Amino acid sequence: MAANDDGRVTFLLYNGMEVVVIPDHHAPIVTHMVWYKIGSADESPGKSGIAHFFEHLMFKATANHAAGELTRAVAEIGGSINAFTNRDFTAFFETVTPSALEQMMGFEADRMRNLILTDDVVKIERDVVLEERRWRIETNPGAILDEAVDATLWQNQPYRIPVIGWMHEIAQLNRTDAVAFYNKYYSPNNAVLVVAGDVEPETVKVLAEKTYGKVPRGPELLPRVRPVEPQQNTKRTVTLTDARVSVPRFSTHWVVPSYRTAEPGEAEALDLLAEILGGGSRSRLYQALVVKEGVANGASARFQGASLDATKFAISVSPRGDAKLADLEAAAGAEVARIAKDGVGNDELDMAKDRLNRSEIFAQDQQSYIANIYGSTLATGGTLKDVEEWPDRIRKVTADQVKAVAARYLVPGHSTTGYLVPKTEN
């Protein structure tokens, strides 16, 4: 086992499963997460939604446990259980008492290989996912617009396809698809186990070998090489007019590098740029449009840095009263252009660094947050060193670097903007 100064330990099981243990003895609970290096961007053409669909199937019966048995076991001890699918990974987690950790490991190791997938099981759950899409997407104008913006922003990368999948392709998923997906991706050598909480690394190692260590190694997978996005060289717009919209908004998106694809220092500079532009109530957009001019209800900026491939940077503003989207878009664009031309002040940058680092420190009070940071980093090709050195790398970013990424990537003519407007608005 390899340990760092904070007592965090990593080791590899014989079957290739990577394990991270993060001791935290503040409370007698433990968060147990299994991350599979398979997300919606890894799906075969025409099979959109199968990664998320299979997340659902993982809660069905196995050769050793009835459907719902895991969920009931967690509920009986007052714990919590859930799962989620991302473009780059799928994760399953339970938060329980330390005494229940071995039981959770046993359940997860069992469903890694022993699911019983009949035609009826697959069909029933496929119908559940179709209904989920109707509820989450089809009845939500904002979600419909977000899908259309992604499909327009990404011209080649599979990130352009929604995680939940397209309705007509979900409807065609079957047992053969599910079994092939399961056999290919759900194996210990394609998984990362993260255990955070009131545990000792030696105990976790013994339990991991006893449970996960018995699961046979799966097939060797090829490197996750996906289609590369071509150079962005046009400005595109997407407009959704819908009678259900009560509050209009616009959002502008740019393709930018992620922490996995950026040059040294670029991703950190983009993180700080997002914080300075629209990271909260002290940001430029919020102060200018919400506080001083009073023309916006909200203004934000976001950099989605935790991606395996290139990612996106976005700003979003919703108007207040009679303010027009065109005026807000011009004002937000002017703020972006100001940073690209004039940069940011050292004091402003230092305050942004402090906010980012403080939010990281406060968030580490939550076991689930720590487990998520380590799991998502490792599942997208990062290392523990990447996580642990992040605060220092943020502190080293210069004002010139922030100016450089704004000028290089947030180019108005290389963006995609989405407009959500009421049907009555011209």
C-alpha cells in the first residue's frame, strides 16, 4: 500500500481493481463508492443511453440477492444509496456505518458479475428509463434547449449526445445489448473503489481482497480514444420558443481544454476565470448585472474541468423585469472581452484564489465530496497527485495566464449561444 502525509492510501488488487482509502474519523460513517470507467461518451453509435440504462439494471436481482435487497439493507441501518452516470463514468455509492462496510462490498462485488438479465427485466427497466426521459427532458423546455445546444456545440465528439440517450434509440435497447455492455465494461480492472470515512486502510484492504478480490479480471480494454473535436471557427445560435417558459435566459458556450487535455496551468486559469466572471455574488457578471444595474435575476459562469476529453466553458444570464436578452448578452460579452484585452488585477485574482481554495476546504467536511473528487479524477485518467496538488497549482496561476485563456478560448465568433424565450416574445 502507498500512503501520503494525510493518511490516504492506494493499492491495487490482483484482478486490477484500484482502491483508494481516505480515513476521516470525524463521524462514525463511511462512504463506499465504485466507479466504472464507462460513460455515455463510450457508447457505440446507435446505442445512446445504454450506460445510464445499465446503471438502472445494476439494481436488479443477482444470482445471490433478490432485486431491492441491497436498497433495503441500506435503509434498515439508516444509510443512503444512489448511483449516477456521466459522460465519462458511472458510479454507485452507499453511505453507511463502518460495521456495514463489508456487507456493502459484498453486494457491490456480487452485482459486478452476477446480474440476472432476462428479457422481461430489461424490457420493464427500459420502459422506466423512457418515462424518466419524458419526465426529465420532454416536459422541460430548459432541458430540451440544453440538449440542442450540446448537439450544436460539439460537432464531432460524443459529448454531443445526451447522457440519458435519444428517445428513439433507448426504445431499441434490448437484452443482447445489455449483456454485451455488462460483459465488456463491468469488471474489476475497469473500476475504482473509493472508501472515505471512519475506517483504517488495513481493514479496507482485508475486506476488499475478501470481496472484490474474488471477482475475476475482465477483458482487457483498449485505451479510451474518442473522435477529436475539429477547430471551432463559427458562431452558432440555438433558439427554443415555448409557451411553458416564464423566465427567459441565454447561455454562451465555448469548447475549451479540460484538466486532462490542457497545457500546464491552462485548466487552473480557466477555473479562476470562471470564478472571476460568474462564480458567485462577488463575480464580475453578478456585480454588474444583478447588483449594480439590476437588469438580471442571475448571472453565472462555469468551467467543466473534470472531463476525459476537451470540455466546455459557459456563461448564463436570466433577465429581470423588462431587460432584453440581447442587451444582457452584449453586456456579458463586453465583460469577457474586457478580461481578454485588459486582464484581471492581482487583488481580484488573489480573492478568487482564496474563494476557490476555501470552498474546497469547506467541502472536504463532506465525505461524499472527497470520495467524488478522487473517484472522478481517477476515472478520467488523473492521479491522486492531481487532486492533492490542485490548491498549490491554483495559487501559482498568474494574471497573465487568466488573460491568455480568455483571449485564446472565449472568442465570440467561435461560440454557441442558446436562447430560451416565451412563445409570446418576438
